[in-house]
Amino acid sequence: MTAVQLPPVAPEVTATLVEDLSPRLRKRLDAAVTKLGARPAHRDGDTVTIAVDDESELRLHAPGGVVATADAITCGCLLAPACVHRAAAACAAPMADPAPEPADRPTEPAPEPAPGTDSAPTADPTPAAASVPTSTGTPVSASTSTATPASVPSSSVTPDSAASPEVASPAQRGAADALWSAGAAVLEAGVDGAGAVTQAALLRAAHTARLRQLPRAAGAALSVVTLLRAARAGDPSYRTAELVTALAELLGTAHRVGRTSGAELAAVRGRARRPYSPDGALRLYGLFTEPVVTDSGHGGVRTWVAGSDGRLCTVGDVAPGGVGRALGVADRAVRLGDSALTHRELGRAGLAVSGATVSPDGRLGAGKGVKAVTARGAAWTELPLAALWEPPASEQAARALRSTSRYADPDGGGSDLLFLDVELLGAVRESGGTCLLALCEGGIPVRLTAADDDPALAHRDNLTLLAAAPGTRLRIIGRLVPAPHPRLTLLACSHPTGEGTVDLGLDRLRRADLPDPAASVHLAPHQSGDSGAQSPLYLLERRVEQTVPAGRAALGLLGDVTAETRRISRAGLHTAAGLLTALCASAAQRDRDHFGRLLPADTDGFAMYWLTAARYTAAVSESLCAAAWGAPRLVG
């Protein structure tokens, strides 16, 4: 591998270079990417040079840190510029973030309806999905909301409406079609077959979608490319479930562009950036600070604060550096106005902010016009913070589920934190290790897990100490973990002595901080790790995930799935049973022409069944989680 990090390349540049290759060179592209990655490279200012062979060099010129044009990648081989090396370098380099759109760029106007015609959205350009046979024999259309959480009905328009709702333009529907086709091609090929050419098609479709003001779908396509590259490179941080979610988000968003209107269409389009909106003067009260360590090597902290009205906001500082940076940044001053408070101090103090700006997801802006001075904080038992613990656990869980939903609106806001008063019961063993069992109000048993198992952080050690103090009553803050049973990652708690609070990722408890074991209430031991029988829904989830690494054809080789569908039906999940049958049948279906030759596979039809199954399993899983907390069933 090269010792020098290649500069990021704009997605449209990579797409252009791959599209310009001849069919013969496209077949050689994946091998060229691997070979180029092993060649020596060096950096000289804004230019990175790679030795293609003993006589030729390839240069990537990145003024400003990004390769923004195809001409910025040059090669000295005899076939240049029509060689495979330029495209291989672009594919091997990291993907640059898309350039920001002008703030005043207008949105494409909706097409004017023809006189005398209905102004409802036009028919979907993608093929209609076939009916999904349920185990009861009643066909369920894969394009209805009953069986397809991915589908969203169009807004109705009455003849006497004052104004017709905005619908997608023909250019936007065309861009959505291209995204759908590129995503369906990934499902057809699987990770193993989705090489540089398939990824380039996604990049081109994403670039076109961004130009057509469809940033949400474009962002989903770029996420798919990033995850495909991680999977094919053997990145240890890669998770198949993340690629499943990204693909379903891509296909679902593209599918909805031509089917929605008005406010619903605005949510499907998304936003090109997360704007910070002015919020005037704010009085903020610190809650806690959590370390942030990502699989990509970034590290830092996020400090949570609450306004006088109970609204949650965050002040973050995350950059490349890993866990070491996270521990160091906790004691650095927050980047907000003239405040001299460190992140750790802000988690227990307060701020008075003027000229505040806040993003839709609650991040506080640190612009030049923001002024902040230190103010008195509040204890968790004092208003306004105490009000965060007042709603029932079921209500808080329902709100957090709406925030953590795999296919939630990115600009929907909301928080995934829960604020609970609990009594510790002790440690409980699970298949993945040990967690802390606690009882919250309403008699709901909650499993508390460490937010990060890195030994440099205090999460795991603190959880182990708390597990040794059954009967202790604590006020806690945790992050919801969607599961068939109540589960949180434990982030902060009141100090066991009753004095102050503990940031469980940064502060380390001592045994002397815990109550005397002899004075603890005796509780029955909780030895079992069984959190209830596993729902047979996993049988459908497993097939959805298996499609991603291996592709449609591999799923079609499974053969008869009657035993699995019967097991699912016995649990009352008849729609799931029908979806499994239809998904596997679509994967295996290959029609022949009059001469017995195989016809091309119906990739669009299979993608629709896969999308339906992916969205359905996510919706059912979230409903099971809500039911475990006693929350109302989530709809939509």
C-alpha cells in the first residue's frame, strides 16, 4: 500500500474518467485499482505522484486539497490520456465531499399541468411491483402501504384546492430513475461484483441528482459507494447492516420522488446542507459530556446542554485523532463565543448565549456573531433539567425511536436520549458479554450497556463497578438501542453518593464511591441472559442481508423456503412470510425466449421486493421495540 494518502477526488471526476474508458479497459479497472494501490507514492505540495512503473508516473493535482477536475489527474504512460491509470487513481482515492450549492440557487419549478388535467403527481416511472402472496392466499401489493413501508401515498388534490401542491419536475424524476437503476445494479451484482464501474454509475447518478436538487438521494448514493469500497477493501469497521440501510434509503428515496408532493416531497428531496438558523438569546444548562470515537479514526467530545424550555442542544469538537484526542479535548475550552469553560466543565455549568444559531439536529453554531458567557448551571433535580425526567419511559422511548429510525427524515430533529430514574439489580450475562440490569419506573427492566469498550475510556470499568452495587438508586441518561427488549447505552448518571454527576465515559468511579454492600437491599440474583424468544422475523432479515454481499443470483440458489415461511406464519407474521416467498422467487426467476435463451433478469422487480422486505423488517423491529417499552405502536 502507498505510504502517502491520496487526495480526495470529486465524485463527478471519478465518474467521468470511468465513463471515458473503453469496454476493454473497464474490465481491467478493478485489477488496476488494486495494483496502483501497491505502488510507491510521494507528495510535493498540492501534488501526489505515483510511480506507475519504472518509466511512467501518474500525478494527482489537488489545489485546495481536492482533485476537482479530470484534467488534474495526468499520466505519463504511452496510452495516456486514454489509459486505465487515471481512472484507477480516482477510484483508489478517497471520495471528496460534494461542493456546496449556492445559498440562493432556486429550486427547479414544478411543471405546469395541462389544461383540464389533474395536477396530481405523474405515474411512477419504475415498473409496478407484482403482488406478494401471503400465506393466507390473499395477494398483497408490494406497492401499497400495507406491505410496503417504502411506499408513501401521494398527497390528494381536491378540485377546489386553493393551490396545487408542488410535484417533482421531469428532470428530478429522471435523476431518480437513474439512482434507482444504479442501486438495483448493486443488488444484482452484490458487493463482490459491484466494482469500480458499478460504483462510477452510482457516482454519476448522485452528481446528477445533486444538480437536480435531490441532495438526500444523492447523499444516500455516496454513502453506498463509501460502504462498497470499505467492504471490498476488507475494512474492519464495515458492517453489512449499514450497507443494507444505505441501499434501502437510496432505493426508497428514489422510489418516492415521483410519488410525493408538497411538504412530503420537500422531505424526500432533503437539504443540500444543514443550515444554522438564528435563535436569538439562549440560557443553557449543562447536562453531561460524552467522548466520541469513530471507526474512521476521528475522536473528540460532545457536550449536551438544555435550554430553559427543555430543548436539547450539543456543542461538539470531533476531528481526526481517535481515542487519545477524545480524552484530551474534554479539558479544552468549548468553541462557542468567549466562554473559557472546558467541555467537561460545561457539562455541569451553564451558558448565556446571544446571537445563537442552531442546526436542525440541535448543534450550536460557533460563528463570529455568537457571544457566550459563563452562567450558573442547574442540578439534575432542579428545573429546568428535572423536567427531562418527568415523561414516562414509554413516551420517551417512542420519541427516541422516531429519532433513531433507520429511515427517518434526516432533518426531523429529535433526540435518542432517555432520562430515567432506576434501581440497579446487578449484572446479567448475554451472548455478547455482560450488561447491567436495572428497574425503571413502571416496573420496566432495562439493560444498560457500555457505550464503548475501549479500555482507555471509563465506560466498561464504571459499568462493572455499578453492577456490584445492587439496590443503588440512580438518575441516569442513556441512548436508546433499538432491540426487542428495553436497552440503553449508559452515558451519565448521578453520583452514587448523591453529590454531583458522573460522565461515565470520562470520569472514573472508585469502590469508595459505592454504597456499603452490607447496607444494600438484598435482591434476587439475575443470572439469565435470556431476554425473550427471538422473533422469527430474523429469517426474513437474514435473507435481506444475504443479498447485499452475494447479489440476487446467490439468493436465488437457496431453493425451497417453505419451512421458513411456515415458521414465520406460525408467529402471526403473514406478510413477512409472503415477502420471503416473493423475494426468493423473484431472485430465482429467469425467463427464456422462444428459442430457449435466457432473458435478462428483472432487476427492477427484484429491487422492489428487496426494498419492501428491508423496510418492512425495519418497521416491525421498531414496533417490537416500542412494545417492549410499553410505547404506542409506531406508524409510518
